[in-house]
Amino acid sequence: MKVTKAGEAIIQFSEGNLMIRIGGAVALARASGRWPGEARLPGAFLLANAKALPKNDPVPIRVEAERFHLAGISIKCVWQRSGAGKTVIPIGATVEMILRIARESSREEIEASGVAKVVDAALEEAEDLIARAAEILARLGVPEEEVRRLVIGLAPGMSGKA
């Protein structure tokens, strides 16, 4: 996965496993301790640090004062209740798929799931495509509103301008 497309990571602890969800992928690792929620942090942080994991075994992980600590390094995070991040966008999802998923989720669920960056990029791309198509079809007398109505019908994730 490219670091620039990683979005946010959701980290939670359940049934003896630390679960890391990022960009549609999930990784599990055996863990022990107490972690009564989810930490949401930049996925790029985890991906960059995965290349050079700390030598500690086990690797100490904690959230304290809105910071995620991984061994000796830390980064600002959002602490939220378990299950808040339930919107999942599959790896390789098309713009149309992302827009459909976005329509089925509230903005709060999208943000809690760490996929707001991905959804916003899809909305931006869709708006750009609509504008380009409208410019071409204007020569045939098709107004932008008609192009937008067609796209909204095909990709129900769009409810208007981003």
C-alpha cells in the first residue's frame, strides 16, 4: 500500500489480539493487556514504522493524553469507543463503490473509521469527472444538472456537490 493513500489506521484490542485496520486491510497480532476502545491515527505513521519495528519483545503500545505510543515514539491520535469505526472500504475500491459506501454511512461513522480522506478524494474525483463530462456534453445542449442527475443515479453515494 502506498503511504500517501493509507488514510487513517484504527487500532483495537479484542480477545487477545491487537487488530490494526488500514486502507481496507486488517492485521492481527497476539497481545495482552487492557484496551477498552479504539485509537485512530495516521496510517502513514504505522506503515513507516513497520519497516523498523522496535527491538522490544513484546512491543509496548499505549494511548495516553491523546497520543499513541509505540515503544519510544508517539503521535497524536483520537481515542473513541470500540466499534465506532465500522465503515470499511475494500482495497482497490472504485470511485463508484466508495461513493455508495459513503452514502450508507454518516459523516461521523466515516471519520471514526479513518476513511474520510479516501471518501473526500472520491467525491473530489467524481466532481472533476462530472465537470469534464458536462463541458463535453454542453456542445450537445446537455446542461451540467442533467449530467449530475445521471451520475447521482449511477453512483448513489453522491448527493450533490462535495
